[in-house]
Amino acid sequence: MLELRVGPVAHGGHCVARDGDGGRVVFVRHALPGELVRAVVTDDPGGAFCRADAVAVLEASPDRVEPACPWAGPGGCGGCDFQHTDHATQRALKTTVLREQLERLGAGAAVVATADLAAVEVEELPGGPLGWRTRVRLAVDDDGVPGLRAHRSHDVCEIGDCPLVPAGALPPVLERRFRPDSELDVTVVGDGAARVGSGATVHAADRTWELSAGTFWQVHPALPDTLASVVRDWAGAPTGGVAWDLYGGVGLLGSVLADQVGESGTVLVVESAASAVADGASALADLPQVQFVRGRAEREISRLGPDPDVVVTDPPRAGLGKAAVRDLAARAPQRIVHIACDPAALARDLSLFAAAGYRTAALRAFDAFPMTHHMEAAALLEPIPR
């Protein structure tokens, strides 16, 4: 058992403390900056740091609240990181993390002007911190009981509900028994019912998509329209121009680009998942300017033609990476709208773009995953004037 004075929040849903004066770093979950806690070590790799859970709070932060979920504490479900603080404080903690990652990994002013970075905040989305999650993956234990994984573990935590899911939707699924050691994709459909392995009808950007089971769609109901609005405001694809939607899924953002380029233009949506390509091509069949290219976007960048006027990128959590940024910059688009779900990956990619001749002209971030440490961000990149 450790007694720790908790320091600043860090990327990953924990805070940083030190075991004694100048001692090794302890990453503490279920704590808040400034608190004095007793903590139990949960993972000790034997190096310069270890991980711990705060199991008793000796001096509490004024921002501490009673968790909305009884399964979210130490040793319980690992899905949430910030159940123990209010929603405004959660956003403030995420803002701190975002700025820190941009300053440390993104080379600071080389990526975003200091004044602009100081103004960046993680914005609230409509709907509040609970009941927003429309998709959830459950794990099934050896006895066929569904639940959620413990933090950094394959252990299944048996739960009675999840307050992030719309009220009343999940308990009927949790009462059932399934094949042991399996996983379940659960979708909350329009009538509020939860269905296992089911597709869904979704609406965003003034369009409707019929999604097959397993086709990706954002879990926060307000995020698709929010991202569509950002692309609409920033992309500025010219009439008759060429636009790319890389890692485009079902073409949500490609549909916005299609409105901008018109029928005389071209939008290429590049996506590797077959179900997403099929669902997107069906939903956007009335837009002749949209073409779906099935493939891994990072491999297709150098093959696509002609050169784009505007590019939208929405890569996986690891980000674009050095090769993709290099190849994309070589195609010389006038604007890139880059979307990221991990602030560290965002910072690295923005730094790579800066080295490749692109400045970050605008940056926004959204609290698309309340109660967790995750966020969604979007950056507008433009060529550095010469």
C-alpha cells in the first residue's frame, strides 16, 4: 500500500505521482490532481514506473463526485476513467492532456501557435455525460456471462448495466447467456432496444445509411454531424474539383465533399472494410461524383489520381505515420482536414506535417467519449506560405 500525493493528469486516464521524494513514477487511476490517496499497485514492470489504483482518498479534490456507476471503481470495469469527477472537470483534464501532448510531441509552436494552443479546449457535445453510447462490445466469461473487461486485463467484470448506454437497453442482453469466451457487438437501435450482432439505420449529414453488422459508425450520436459540420466549414473543396476521403468508412465525410465539388467534380472514398464500402456505395448511389476505392489508404495515396484539391483523413488510433504524411504532402493538396481520436498520435502527425511543409491553421477537440479519457480532434492543415 502506497500513500501518494497525486500530481497532474496524464494521457491514458490516470494521474502522475511519485513514491517518496524523487522516487519512481506511479500512474494512479481513480485519483485527481492534488489529492492524497492510498493506492494499491496493480502492475509493476520493475522499471522506472508502476501502475496503481487509488483505493482510499485521504484528502479529496473539490472536483470529486460519487461515481454514477457502481462497477467503475478499483478492480471493476475498465471502460471508464473519470466517473469520480464532474463532466466539466473531465473536459478540463482532457484539455490539459491535449495541450501537453501537442507541446511535447508536436514541437509546440512549430505545430500550433502558442496563442492558438492556449485557446484550444475540449468541447462538450449534446446529450450529457451518460446514455450516449450506441455501440458497446461485451466480453463473455467461461460461464457464458456477458460483461466488460477490467482495466488492462482480459478478465470479465460482471455488470448489471452500463450508464453510458441508453437507460434500459443493456440489462436484457446482460441477463442472457452466450458462448463462453466470445465477444458480442451490441447496437442500440432507434427504438432504444439493444441488439446483438445487428446492423442499424443511422442518420447524419442530411442522409441515411443502412449499416451491416460490424460496419463502423461513431458511437456518440452527435459526433457524425459534428465532424460533418467541421469538414463543411474547413474543406472548401472547389466546384468541379477533386477531393479524397481517406479511411472514409461509409462515406459520411465524403458526402459533404460531394456537395462541395458538385456533379462535375470527383470524390474518392478510400476504405479497407468490405462491409463499409458496400454500405457506403449503396447509401451514396445518388451521387455520381463519389467513387469508392477498397484498399488501405496509406497504400493507395501514391496510386490515386489526379492530385486532390482537398483531403480528409480519419485514420485509426495510431495515426497516419511518417510514410503516409510524406506521400500525402507529395500530392500537394491545398487543404487537409485531419481527424484523430488519440492526442498523442495527433501531435505526432501534426509535427510530421509541419516538417513536410504544412501548418496547422485551426484545431478543435470534442468530448465524444464522456467518462473516459478519450476524445476526438480535428485539425485544418494548409501549405506553409513561402
